[in-house]
Amino acid sequence: MKKMLIKIAVIMIVVLGTIYYLDTSKLFSFDEDHVEKRWDGLYKFSSENEVDLLILGNSKTYCGINPKTMSSRLGANTFVLATPNGSLTQSYYNLREALTVCKPKMVAIEVSTLNSTTMADKEGSGKSFLYKDFSARRNIYEKLITTPQWFDLEEYAFAWSTSIRNHNFLFTNTEQIEKNREKAKNIVVNNKLYLGRYVRFTSGIQDSILSKYKTDGPSVNGDSLTISNEQLNSLQLLIDLLKENNIQPVFFTIPVYKDHIENYDTRYNILTELIEDKYGYELFDFQQFYQEDMLKTDCFENTYGNQHMTYLGSLVVTYNLADSIQNSPNSIGLPNRKGDQLWHNIFYGEENYFYNNPMIKGSKVLFVQNDLIAPTCSIKEIGIVQEEKFKLIMAKVPKSCISESEKEDFQVQLIVDVKMKGKAQRIQVKLPYNKYHKPGEYYIYSMPVQDIEFVQILQTNIVNTKLTAPSN
Amino acid sequence: MSWKPEYIILIVASTLVDFGAGLAIEKADSKKRKKLWLFLSLFVNLGLLFTFKYWDFFNESIRDVLGTFSIQFEPSTLKLLLPVGISFYTFQTLSYTIDIYYGKIKPIKHLGIFATYVSFFPQLVAGPIERAKHLIPQFYNKVVFEYERVKNGLLLMLWGMFVKVVIADRLAILVNTVYKHDETHNYLLDHTGSSLFIATFFFMFQLYLDFSAYSNIAIGAARVLGFDLQSNFRRPYWATSIADFWHRWHISLSTWFRDYVYIPLGGNKRGIKRHLINLLITFVLSGVWHGASWNFALWGLLNGIFLIAQVFIDKRKKTKTSKASFVKRLLKSVLVMFLWGGSLVFFRAQTFDDAIYVFQNISIFGWDNLYELGLTASEFKFVFYCIIAIYILDYIQEKKDLYKILAGRNIVIRFAVYIVAILMIIYLGAYGENVGDNQFLYFQF
């Protein structure tokens, strides 16, 4: 018996060692796994910085919240730990692991994760994402605790081993194995910090979908949105965990297009009863309090079914959430790290940074002129910011100059000496109102351009286009 | 296969009735009384089997027959789930009472041992169908750990797993793609010629490998526990005649029908006509045992007809040839496979019309893209080579014991074989996401 046990042990060690080798070699992994990148990002971010605001949710969340914009607005370190098809149960176990590496002051939870599904219901792509989420996690103890909660016994091997889960690559996706093999040979270290953002949609709802809403009606009925007992239990566990760790919870809703859902009141009432009445926490529901003037068709994915926000939509919601958190009377107050070098290293010049912070000439700000006198008002800053794929001409007009209701009617008009393709020219630049920025002290007027170099601003004007437009 | 907890009552009832009937038959003082107890056992066991497996089929068949005479009959169908292993344990317990009736064995007095015999887990769900004479005495033996026995059992299980997961389940993907017929669409009608041929050919090997894999796992598991079960397959695709084939295929069921149907009917002892009728009855019943449908009955009938043809061919032969050459043997085995594969169309097709469609279209020349039938090109090639490898290994096994050959190698080679086999099961197995749930085929019976 002993002899046999030893032999079996030797065989199992070799087999398990081979599986471990194949898993760590990542031969059977998918390309660009953003779930894995998100967890790697959290571990990296946490090792170098403190996470102040952790945001949990699903794909609506990582498409709908921009952590860089949030951080530039709040001055607090924000990380989005949302997973595709994620449920609140998933969020709870992910939070457990996250708390082993960071201690956020606040955790914001997107409530579309409170739904009717259970972990056992997950199948198809939902199950695949669950496996990916689990694989990307690193804490062995937390993974052991999570395993029976997320998976059936026959799924354990798939959960723990990528190579077993994707073994069919050997027949169905040999190109991926080859690509992974090549990648392993030429490892490229990417030092760029990933904050859990995943920009997926850049164009909004088109006419075909709008007419489908008209003919078929909304695709979601708020009356039918229920919450499973499993999710309710997880919510209780999550709140207990946050209390134990002295972390303030905040709940919010990422909106969908107004015609996408009907009877939202029913859903809203269930959520408020649960979150506000039962637990006494705030719910920032951007669906119930839908901003018709901001949330236009270009803010939402062009789909009739499961809808996400576009890049522009995410800016609207991010500002709303940031301001709701900041202005809430119950807010514990997040730290403002704008003066910290570490914060500066990460967020300086990143997405929408200069909307919320002063422009200072440097590698990101190619040109800036302060306190320019226009006939009716003094413009705080006019500058050119180098974005990833374009340059952005931006003017910050104090809110006192223009009334709130008219801000979109105005343009900032400039006469500028510029160099375009090396040629000196004098041109007029008209900057429209930037509606995807929620004003703080200033209204932003901006315009993307490809190749331009400002030499000197000669004249500045703030013009109400409605008043100056020729009438018929 | 399906499972409802309350169905445990069926196996308990079957156990209690046969245990009691066995004792009563022995105690009965007259032939008439013995017969009465035997009938009670037959009535209860076959009654349960009939109710759960054949009731709906029987009623629907009556409706169809009456319908041809324009007589309306709306049968009351039960739509019951088929209890796990009912066909297998019913036959196993029946053999017990029949053997006692014919005085071949003595009844046992220990209900626990009898219950273990009926519900012995390695073979409960899909056989091999054991005989009381063979299995029950083993429950009285003291089991001690024997290295060689346990190792042998584990290797049988490993081989069974390999064959099932790596080969049979991958063959199933193509077969299921071609033969698919659901409520929304009959996909079979989308295929002709080469697709039908390759799917039928693959199914012939899928059925063999799937079922023999289960049998190997069952026999191996029992062996690890210290029990010896009878073997169920003996390289059937190297059979040189249909009669030879049935001595090699699902041996435990074939011998059951031989001993409890064919011989009691008179076998070949009552003249040629009766002999042929007995063959047909036995094979049609064997077909119906597999499933409640006319397709299975036709499958059995077809095999009965093949055997009858063989009876006539054998009669014409004056002398027996001493030893067939390899080529001759190969050709014979191919012919047997051809006939057997043809009959399997009825076994696999979901309806009679589907089976007819296959026969009508399988010979139509057409070269479909075989790599679009659910398997990638590399999978197709891999599985095809596996079939050839199995066929060759079976031939070697006819001559030599592969287990002994492996056992004679040094430890490094043996370990390498074990480890590679395990890793092949893990990495080349057809399972996981996007692969269907592949139960053993015989679980459905």
C-alpha cells in the first residue's frame, strides 16, 4: 500500500507540476485580458499608493466611470474594480481580496449588480468572465474561500487552472498558443498603470436603435427587475465587511438611455427601501434623476439590449458621482492629494485633468495664457493640451461671466497667430461649450485639433451665438 | 439517464421481491408453487420495467396501428423519467430467481449481501450485468490489499477514462452534429454522402469506445475494491463473422439473452425453422431492451437476420479452414463492421424516417467539408488516427496481453506512460466550455 501511495504521489507531483508550469507560462491565456489587467493594476497601484475610493460593479461600471477623471476631480486615488457580468456576490468576494492589499476610505457600489442572478445561474460568457476574474486574483486563501461560493465541484479545475480551462486551444486555437509562446520569448514590460478603466464604446445610439425603441418599446421593464436572495445575503455580508473595516459605502446607479427602460420607479423604490431605509446609506441614482440635458444619445452604446455608456457618457456620470460624493452631507470626506507628488505622478495631465486643475506649461500643456481680457469678462486660462491622439484647445471661463442657462449658447472666439504645418498664419478659432464637463469654478469651452501651434493670442471674445446668429 | 430520489423505491422493491422469491422458490414443495414464485418475480420486475420504459411506447404504437384502420385511440401516456440503471439491475435480479428456479444456485439468506449484489455501484448504472453465481460468493471473501490487483484496476480505469474523454467524446461531437434532430430542425437532412458515411463510421467507434470505456472503469473500480466482474467486450471489431461479433460485443447482455431467452426457447435444438425464429425473437428482444422505439427493434431484427444468413453460409461450408491469413481476417472484420455499422443507423437515428434518409443518401456521391462537422481539421485528423491506433492495439491485444507488455517495461517507461495518459486526458479530452455534457451512451438504457 505504502509503495503504491508513494508511486501515485510521484505521478501526481509530475502531473500537477506540468499543469502549474503550463498555467504560469500563460500558453493557454487569451490576448488582452482586461479582467487580469484590472487585478494586476490594483495590486500594482496598491503597492505604490493608497486607494481612497474603490468602485465595485460590472461592465456598466467600468464603461461608465472614468477613474482618472474621478481622481482629477476629487484629488483622491480612485480604482475601478468592476468585472464583466459581475454580480454583487462577485463584488463581495473581490472586495475581500482587495482589502488584503488596500484600505480604501470609501467603496462605491454600482447597484445593477443587485439582480436576480445567482452564481449557479452563470453560463456562457458570464461563466467565462467569472473564471477570468477568479484566475486573475492572487490571494490563495481568499481564492480558497471563494471557490465553493462561485463554482460547482466539477468547475474547480477550470477555475484554478487556465491551461485546463482552455485546453481545447490545442485543437481550436493553436494560433493563440503560438502567439503566447512568442510573447513569452519577448516579454515587454508595460509600466503603464491600469486603473480599471475600459473604454469600449465611442459612438452613441444611432437612428436604427432609436426607431426600435419607438416600435418595440423599451427593452427593460423596471417592474421585472428583482433581486435574488443570494445577492441580498451578499449585500449584507458586504456591508458588514465595510463596517468592520470602517469604510464608508456609497451606492450608485449607472444610467441607461431614457427610452431603454420603463417603470424604473418600481426598481428605484426597491433599491431605496433596501439601501436607504434598511441600511441607511445614500443611493445616487442617476437613472431616477436622469439628466436629460446631458445624457443624450451620444452617451450610450448603440444597442437595444444590454446597454453601456460611451466615453462621453462616462464623463457625465463620473462628474455626477464625484460631485455627489463630495457634496453629500454624510460624506466622510476623501483626502485631497493634489499636492502629493505620488498623486501628481499618476494623474497629472491624464484624461480631463486640466478641466479640473490649472494648466501649467510643460510636456502636457503646449501653450497657456492666463487671465485674458475679453470684452465682457476675463478668461482664466486658454491653452493647448496634448492628449493621446489629438491636441485640445481649451478655454476656462469663470461661471460668474455667463448665466447657467445660457452657457451652451456661448462660444469663446479667438484671433490667434499660429503655425500650421510649419506655416505662420493668423486664424480665428471658435471654441464651443464642452458639455461633457461638469463645471466647477469654470465653464470649459474646447475643441480638438490635429496639428496646430499657437504663437500668440491677439484677441479674445465671448460671444452669444444665439444673439448674433442671422435671423430668417 | 435520470435520477429522482423517490426512484430508490424501485430498486428496493426489486431487491425485496427477488430476495423473498428466491427463498420461497427453494422452500416450495411443488413445481407449481416454484413456478408461481418465479412468475411473481418476473411479473414485478418486468412490470416495473414495462411501466417505466415501455408503457408510453406500447400505447403510442397501439394508437398508430389503430390509426391505420381509422380507429381513434388516445392513450394515457405517463411521460416518466427512466430510472437510473433499471434495465441493468432488473436483468441482474431476474437471473438470480431464474437460476434458483432451475436449481443452478441456492438462494442466499443474507438480505444485505443480496442488496449489495443488486446495487453494486461499479456496475449498477450500465453493467456488466453480473450473475449471482459469479458475484455473490465474492461478497463472502475477505478483501486484502493486493498491489498488483489494485494497480491493474487503476490502470483499467485510467484506460477507460482516456478512451472515453479523449476519443469517444470527440467522436460524439461530429456524430451529434450530423445526426442532430431537435424540435426546431432536423439537421440530418442537411447532410449527404460523405458526412453521413463518416458520422456513421465514427458512431460505430464512438459506441464501442464509450461503452467499453464505461465497462473498463466499472471493472477497474470493482477490481480496486477486490471484486472481479466479467468482461463485456473482447475486441469486437476484429470479429470474423457476425456470430463471432456477438461473442465479443456486450458479452454480459448477449450471454444473458442466450441463457434466459434463446436456450429456454429451444435454441438450435428444435429444428432449423425454430432455430431461426428463436434467433429473431432473441435479437428483437435484445433490441427492444436498448430502448422503447421501433428503431431499436429493427436494429435487433437486422442483426438477427445477419445471424440467420450466417447459419445458412456456415451450413454450406464443408470444411473449416485451419487458420485465416491476416489479410483474410482483416477483410472479414471489415465486412462485419460494414454490416454492423449499417445496422447502427437504426440505433443512432432518432426516427425511422431519419434512418431511411441515411440509407437513401449515404451512397450519394458528394464530398462535404468534413472539417465543418463540429471538429476542426486537427481534431478530425487526431481522432481518425486514434481510431486506427485503437484498431491496431486491439489486434495486438488479440495476440498478446498489452498489460503484461507494459508491466514488463522498466519503471521510467511505465511512469512516462501513466503520466502522459493522465496529461492527455486533461489536455486532449473533449470537455469543458462549449463542449456538451457527454454522458456514457449506455446510461440512457
